[in-house]
Amino acid sequence: MRRLPPLNSLRAFEAAARHLSFTKAADELAVTPGAISQQVKLLEETTGVPLFHRNARGLTLTEAGLASLPSLRDGFDRLDAAVRLMNLERKAGRLAVSVAPSFASKWLVPRLDRFQSKHPEIEVYIHAGMELVDFSVDDVDVAIRYGQGHYADLVVEKLMEERIVPVCAPGLLTGDNPLKKLEDLSGHTLLHDDGTDHEIATWPMWLKAAGVDVDGTRGPRFNQSSLVIEAAVAGRGVALAKYALAEADLEAARLVIPFDLTSPTDFAYWVAHPSAKSALPEVKAFKAWIAEEAGGNGAA
């Protein structure tokens, strides 16, 4: 067995090193500053090296203290994850998934019946929100996000790629002002996706790339991709949509793609979770199922 210093002294040092203050560390750990000082002194005596420079202006870390802090902080994070796993028995069969609202409503939720039929023993909780997940605090097992896949300290796997397509209700292809060529967009309302969760081609960018002299700034704006798609289904105008989110409406003929022009994007959908969650049977089952669902998606 390796011999480690007392856990309390390591915890006191980590808190004091983060705050560079015994008083603030004491407030965080609900003890007295004297107790923090005593625990740090015990750690210095145990290791045989000074960890702080103490002077009239306060505390600064020694080279040994500075070098050890990142690994110690990571160690406490891992301990926290291990304790959370110990408590999972009472939550067995429950899976909490964090996902952006538009992806939840237009892609994930319509498919969940298939997951529940395959895994009736798993209770799925969908948390739809735009905020980033802090797995060390939030009660979330898996997150699905649209981006470039740069999520530090997490297990990250690509779910599917995406492309941007123009969509509209079938009725806009006929009528008094039929939408037949790109220039006809000048006589139709343009629907704008102003959501902040993604990279998407804007109408001005898309029209410029297509070489069409049409004002791309006019038209109503929405802060969710799903709202833009619903407005297009209702015949309110022409939208630039993520294919994966519009796929069900396209297959049901509630939407059509009036022009064979797509915009590639560097963004994709990703599944992310802490490594500590990898062994959970609920996470394994969900990842296998959602990968299968995405594999049959036209956006991949």
C-alpha cells in the first residue's frame, strides 16, 4: 500500500492553494482558519517540503505547491466522481440526458418510443436547455451538443454530421408567386434562425454564395431552430434549416427543399459524458441506440 498524507490535510491545502487564503479556505470547508493552517503544516511536515511562502502580503505557492496543485485538484474531482458512482444504486434504471431544445423536440423525442420499447427498464429524463452542463454538479448522465466536439475532460463521440438546406411549405411552389428559381425569393418572406447554439449559414451569406441579388436581411427572426421550421411548415416563408431537424417534416411532405443547394458546416452533433459514466448500463444502452438511430439519418 502506498502511504499518503491524511486526506484532510490534502483537502485543506487544495482549498487554501486555490484561494491563496487560509480564511477563504476555512469558509469553504466550514472550519476555522487555524484548523486550515494546522492541516497545511501537517502536510508540509509529512512531505518534508514547504508548500506556501508566508509573508505580510499573504500567501504564495512554492514551486512544489504550484506543481502539485493541478494533480491534486484532478484527484479530488475523481474522488467526487467515484462517490457519485457509489450512490447510483438508488438511481438504477434512470438516465438523464441534456440536449438543446430544438434537437430534443424535432429529432430526439419523436424517436424515444423506440428506445423505451427496446429498454423498458430505463426511465429517461430529458433536460432541454441551452446552458452548458457541469457534470460535477448537474444531475446529468449524457449530453448531446451541436458544435465542433471540443469538450475538455469528457468522453466525446460524433453522433452525426449536419448540412443546411432551404425549406418551405409545398404550397409556396405554386400559387400567385410560385417559388421556382432563386430570384423568386425576392417575393417571399425569409425566416431567420438567430439561435446561439450553432453555426448556421445566414440568408445574406447563403444568397451571396448562390450569386443571387436578393435582400437577405428582411423577415422575422426566431431564437430556436424548431420555431423557424414550424414557421416554414405553416407557410410563413422560406427557412434555412438543419437537415436533421427538418427531416421528419420533409419525409411527411410538410416541407420541401425548393432548390438543390446545400451548405456544408464544420459543426456536428456529439454525445459527451464523463469517463466515470462509461460503465453505466443505461449510458451504454442509450449510446448504442442513438448511434443506430443516427446511422440511418440522411444528415450523416
